[in-house]
Amino acid sequence: MLHHLSAALSLIPRRLLTSSPGTLSRACRLLGRMEPAVVRCLPGEAKLTISFSLDGSNKCMLRDQDEPLGKVLARISNNLAKGQGKAKKSKKHKGQQPGEAPELTAVKLFYDGDEVPETALNSEAWRDGAVLQVGGVRYSVQRNAPTFTTAELPGSLLAGFPVCPKLEVEFGSLEDCEFTWYKENTRPEAAEEVPGQDPGWTQVGSGRVHVPSNQDIGCRLKLCCTPKDGSRSGLTKELVSVGAVEAGPGVCTFDNRHAYTIKEAEWPAVRVVSYNILADVYAQTELSKTVLYPYCAPYALQLDYRQNLIKKELAGYNADIICLQEVDIGVFLDSLTPALDAFGLDGVFRVKDKQHEGLSTFYRRSKFRLLSRHDIVLSEALTSDPIHSELLERVSANSTLKDRILQRSTSLQVTILEDLNKPGRKVCVANTHLYWHPKGGNIRLVQMGVALQHLSHVISEVAPGAPLIFCGDFNSSPTSGVFQLVSETAVPQQHADWSSSGPEESCSMELLSTFPPLLSASGTPAYTNYVGGFHGCLDYIFIQPDSMQVEQVIPLPSHQEVTTYEALPSVAHPSDHIALICDLRWNP
């Protein structure tokens, strides 16, 4: 044992032997287990990066791939010398004479025990498994090792609500990565000392998603995450939350609903959710704060707060397909995508033109595969696609109405999914948010006519025989022309909605659906939207009853739950709408 230790110490530069005990022990530790030097080098790129840590400082170098290795090694040595010179100067090192050059550290690269020639180009020299030696410290070179390109914790943390970090990994798989969560010890001196663990932090969990407990309130969280690809590992990232865990709101409107969705639906059943989650661009307006939702506590309208509720609500439904409306671009990218990805769902997004919000459709990747997308802006399709020429001709009879329709940026998101349990079987999932104005029934009718015609065309061309699941906020009551068109296949020219916006914009036409009667899977509840001045049923999940049957409808919150804080949104509910959830049995 002593012989091996003596041999190991002989490899350490003499200057380290005269250093502090901490420096010496660190050097011995590095000899026992080499730290990684991560190199990112891709064909076709002009540069490569070299990252490693020395004496607690992270070094990251960007170099040309066709540069000789010797230049990089010299740069590392010179940078170390400059750092030593500054350290000596700051300490007013008495033994150094003015102008004395700092000591240069030997920097070399080895592969298979042989020193790599300094004339070798960077692109060839930095091979996986090579050893970088900086003085007495040696690093194992990992070329294109798993690396987190994005790693962020959410800004708001609530006890009892899932914390889902935003993570993107290169050369690795999020499923393989390792995660360890810690909470801050507010009194580290009183904490029980655990060998190898910072006394300032206590381990509280592992796994990609962490749910803080009430015992964590007032403490910050830390996540140590190691990117991996199978057995290969990259540099561990350490993330510390900006703020501390705060108390949650108590019972939420969706908590009782989760009792019905503890387990995923079993094939051939499919659980579908449709939900207008209230875009932040609308929640933060002065109109919303003072007129639409004056009863809602201001902090409960803040996006960070509402996102905690939305993520917990959606995760608890264990859905296979989720259609969301009023989704802010940033919410989709930074919040929903990382959260729902952690729970097994992939998603696509369609922004509403001229807006910062849009539609998103998520699907469980263990059950479905995305085949194709066929999104449209309804007004653009009306004027550009020949399949709508007849409808356009009739609308054009009233130029005022036509202009209003063409000003709308309403979109239709269309996704074709394949059933992985029965390859070759497809489903068409549609998602929309029709024009909102109470007097816009005529505009919504035309929009729905375009949507149904487009969906019929897509199914016949791309997925013949595929059933339709049509979700959305249709801004239409069960007595509206839109609901009649979908459920009865025709709207007569005498329908009141044709003149809903006054005589100047009225038109009289018979509008026919391109589908047989569709069924509202969740029925027609008393309301799906409940605000201070209005409540009504505006949201639906329409299906084709000949190909899908309703197996279960998840009950909506009770009226008492909805009105606990007067109306929606509230501290216990993140939106002014209520999610619709149902299990649909797909005919084999």
C-alpha cells in the first residue's frame, strides 16, 4: 500500500507537494479518478469546444478544428501562467522579483499511452478516451459526450406541485439522465453531517420531476443532473432555484377530478382533454384585472403561479391526447413542453397569426406516433383553397361580412396520429378556438364550414377511414348555429346566427356539414366557462359515434367548487374555462 502511494506521489509536481493539505488531497483524488474534459467536435463545423474544470474554475475554449494541437496546449499553459501571476501579484508575493515570468505548466495530450504530436489537427487529436495532462492533473477526454444544452428550474415553486426543469440534452437521452434533488438547510450548522454531502443541503428526491412537500416551504431547491447516453456520462449540472418553495393554495378545483384519472386509459380506450388555459397576454391586461376578473387575487393571475396549477392539473389527468387553446408561445416552449415531456407526452404548436398565443396538441408517445400536420388559417384557406370556392362565393355577396371574416386570424390545428398498438390505424385530431365576439355567430358559422370541409379533405387524402376527434373552444352555446351544424349536419338560411352582427353583415345561406352528425362526447354541461359576468357551455370534444364511443366522462367540478372564490380564474383554478376530459373507446 505504501509503495503504491509513494509511486503515485512521484507523479505529482514538486510544487504541489509543498502546497496546502487540501490541494494535495485534491491532486491525489484526481489521480485516482480522472475528471472529464468534454470536447464537442462535429463534422462540417469550423470550431470545436474543449471544457474542463481546474482548481474549481470552469475552462471553456473555442478553437478551430484545423488548428494544430500545439497551439491549444500552449494556450492552456499560458492561461494558467497568467492566473498564477495575478494570484501572486494580489498576494504581493515577496519572493518574486519585478518582471519575473510566471512558471509555465506542462500541458500534454496522450492517446493509448503515446503523446499526441503537437502538429496533429484538433479535429483528429481530441479523440474519445484520450488523456489531457495539465501539470499533475489528468483528464479523460470525452468527445461529443452527453451535454445539457439547456437546464433551467422554473421561477415559482409551490409545495405539492410538480417541479419540472426545462432540459435539452445533446448526444444523450433524457430518459437515461440522472437527477438528484436537494433542499436548502436554513440552519446548516444544525444539520446532520452526511459524508460527501454539503451540510448546506439535504437530499430530498431523485427523478426528473420533484414534488416539494410542506416541509420544504421556505427552502430553495437544488438539482444535480448528469447527462447520460446509456453508460456514457457528461458533466453534471447544478441548478439552484431563484426563490424558495412557497405554500400551495390548498384544495384545487381539479383535485377531486384526479380521483377518476389515477391510471391511464387502457387500450383501446383513449383519454382526451380539451382545455382553454387562458393566455397570459390576456390575463395581464388592465381589462382582465379590473373588469373581467376583478375578484381574482392579482398574484393568482400571474403566469408563474398559474403554470404550477396547469402543470399539476394536466399531469394528473394521465391523458393520451390533450388539445389546448390560448397557449402562449413561451408557455409552450418553456413550461408545457418540458413538463408534459417528463410525463410521457410530445406536443406540436400552431401560433395564431398576429398574436403571441395559439393552439397546442400533445399526444402520449407510447401510444401514438405523429404522421403529419395539416394546420390552416381559416380565413386564408377560404380564399386560397379551391375546395372552399362555393362558400367563398356565397360569403362574397356581403363584402362587409367578407372583410370581417378575412380579418380574423383564427387557426385550425390538424394532426394525424398513428395508433402504435395497431400500426396502420390512424386518427385525425383537430383543435381550434373560434372567433370570440358574442355577436359573431355568422363569422363562426363560416369558420366552422371551412374547418369541416378542410378536415373532410385531409382525412380522405391522407388517412381514409380515420375517425375525427374535434376539440376546442368554439365560443358557441348548444343553441348556436355552429353546434347545430356539427350535430345535425345542416344550418338553414333562416337561422338567427346569420344576422347576429346586425343587418349590414347578415347573410342568408344553407350551410351543410361534410360529416355525418358528430356527438359532443362530454355532452352539454351547464357551463365550461364561468366568469363574473357570464357563464355558459362553449367547449366541446366532438367525435364520430360510429367509430368511437364514450366510455367515461370525468365529472366537472361542482358549482360550489367553481364559486368558492366567486368565479374563475381563482387561487384554486388557473383559467376562466374548465377542462373537458373523457375516455373514448376506439372500435378495434
